[in-house]
Amino acid sequence: MNDMTVSEVSRDFGVSTRMLRYYEQEGLISSKRRDDYAYRIYDETAVRRLRQILLLRKLRIPLKQIAVILNSADRSETVSVLIDKIKELDEEISSLKIIRDILSEIVSKGETEINKLLDEKLSVIVRTIPSSNNNLEENTNMSETDNKLEQLEKANQTVDEISSDIRIIRLPPFTVASNHYIGRDPEEVVDKPVDKFIRDSGLYNIKPDARYFGFNHPNPGILEEGIHGYEVWVTIPDDMEVPEPLTKKKFPGGLYAVMTIRFPEFQRWADLARWAENNGIYEPDYSPLGEEIMGGCLEEHLNWVYASHLNWAEEGITGQLDLMIPIKKRGK
């Protein structure tokens, strides 16, 4: 197998260059530079390791546990991690089964009026409780009903963890200094002029509440040969001038559904999108430009401006991010 560049690995495995960089920082994979080649490359061992990481991620193993599995010489540690994951899945399966059984009981009644179904919910739950005593007193029935309700509540807490991670915020209008780069591995290039601008201008001292956003522009797959773009914004005072290659832009503000992640948990975008589409109160309000600007979605790199001010912006990359989907009230 020939060595592969970062861009080739990113394209063939569907992994962002940011994710690959994070895997390296965490010691999960390693790249190297050849004397006759300008770019970082991955050899066969690194690519094989990446395949293992991606498989374990699909099995819903967190990265910290993946590091244990791949780096520990003690096989018992690996077995312990996997046993814990199996227990977690068993609990989730049990919770889902409770909800499925109750829904099946409601469906079996054949009612069409939703209000009547809701009124009968309690009695439906009572009938799902197995009992060897047909002459239970009323207070005993209520005790078992409370137990069933408690199980249902616990099940919903397990299944609805995603909803509890989401908050709704309103971004106000603001002015930004923007940098946009299209090419291979744009995330590795685009932030550098903005990072320099933050330090040279003393932006943190002028505007300590400055915020840092980014988004694909355009998304991977829009252009050919694995090329895509990334744009970053840093909020600035309205009257502040910006040097080239930065440009000054106005952001109109908007309503967003927001989920906080630790880098590089970008797979949570799918969870946030499902919530936005199915929550019943809000719906996505994607930009008509679509994939060209990631539908108007944003990634806010938390604490980036402060990190850049202290000249350790890498902490902004490996720390927390807010994933943000534009939303509106349903029917509005």
C-alpha cells in the first residue's frame, strides 16, 4: 500500500482534516513528513489504525475508551471497556422496550381521538403491569402504577438525553472580521490570519466578549478533487477596520438550536438536525444557499478569542464548540 496524504485519507474515509489532526494530538494515529514531499502523509500502519478507530466509533465507543483499547497492552482493560459498553446498551434496549410496549398497548385500543388516548394513558400503563393477584386493592394498583410511571420516566430520560443537551438562543446582529479559504485542508489555513489579527489588534482588550464562528463554505463534495472551503468570523466593534485578507461583514442575527460538544464530536450534527426536524415546536430555517454555506449552520469555537489573545489558540480547537442550526417556530 502506498503512503496517503492527509487530503487523500480525508476523502477516502470521510473524515475531516480537523478530526485527523485531533486524532494525532490524542496519540491515536501519527503522520510523518518525507524529505522530498511538502505534505504530511500516513503510512499503512496509520491507515490501518484509522480504520480501527472508525469501526470503534461506529460501535459507539468514546474516544477516551478507544485510546485504552488501542494503546493498552493489558487485554483485561479492553474487555472491561467493552463490557461497560454492553451494559450501557442493555439499559438503553430495556428503556426502549418499555416505551415500545406502552405504545403498542395504546395502538391496540384502536382509538382515534388523541385526547381520549391521553386520558386513558394511566389505565393503559396499569394494564401493562403483570400481576398474579386479580383482587388487588386500589392502593396496591396505584403503587404499581407509580412504579410503571417511574420506569417510563427513566426510559424517557435515557432516550431523550439529546433534547436535554439542546438550548435555544437568539444571536443578535453583529459585525465580523471574516476570512474565507478554498483549497485542500482549509481548516488548517483559514484561522491563521484571524489569529494574527486578534493578537495584533488587541481585540480581546477592546472587546472581551468577542466570539469566534466558522462554517464550511462550500461543504465537502460540492467541488471536485476533495477541495472544499471554510470561513471563519470573529466579532468586532462596528467601527473597527480590518487588514487584508480579512473582510468586514454584517451578520443579521437569528434564532438557533444549539448543542455543545467536545472537539471532535462532529457526528452530533446528525443528532441536532434530527431534533430540529422532529421536536414539534421549531423547524430548521436553513439558508436558501444550502450546501454552499452549510445551510446557514454555524460552529462557534468557544473561548477562541481569549486563547488566541494568550497565543495558545490550539486550546480553542481542542476545547468546546457550539453546533448551531438556524430555526424558526413551526408554521411561521
